[in-house]
Amino acid sequence: MKVKMNFGMPSLTGKTGELVYCYNRLADKMYARKYTYPTLTDNNHKMGSVAQNLFRIKVSDAYKYDCRTYAYLYATAGKNRGVKIWTWSNCYLHLMYALAAAVPEIDLATLTKEEIYTLDLPCISIKRAVEAGLLEEVKDYVRLDNGM
């Protein structure tokens, strides 16, 4: 639920009692939700191992900067999209899961940087990912051509 503070109070973040407050500075909105501890399943462990492996692949700072730039261009494009990409890590994970959907023989839990370059996968740069249809096209995406 959206939260509005009265009397010029600053925004809250974190847990207070039964509520968790989150502030999104790009949307300039504060949200609150009831705190619940999730029930862990096998899928949680699978997604955790995939995310752990993907972040074990050390991407370059230039690639991270391109992901940040893409996230900013994507968020400020003004289109109503179902996927929210606010940070470089959101962009990176969205790209890698789109790659897995496009190329089903790739296993994200065991993928390495060497495999990415050996197979010449389109996730090598943001520009190639957009041209391959893994990410949505944004203005000036052709500048985002730094490698992993």
C-alpha cells in the first residue's frame, strides 16, 4: 500500500512493529506492507544457487555502469512496463533470466564467464542484449557496448 506522511515527516524505511516501510527515490513514493516471513521451498534454494552463481561471475565495472545507465534510461522512458528495473543488479538478473529463456540449453546455476565468451552469447554487452531482444530497446542503447 502507498503511504503518505503528514506534517512534513521524513520518509521511513525498515521495520516498525508489524509493518515494513520502503522508500523508492526514483518513484518518490513510500510503500508499506505487513511483515511476513516467507515459507522456504525447493524453488527458493534453486533461485538462490542461480543468483549466487550469477554474482560469482565477476563483471567489469564498465559493464556495471552500462547496466546502471540502462536501468536509468529504462526507468525514465515513461512507458508503463510490467518489469521494474531500478538497479544494475536488477538489469543483470533480468538479462540473464531472459538469456536462459531464449537459449534453454544454458544452465544458469553452472554458467561461467568463459562459457559466455566461448559460446558468444548476447549477454556479453547490453547493446548486444538489446539487439538480440533480451532487453527492451531504450534511447541511446548503442552506447552501452562495454564487455563483461
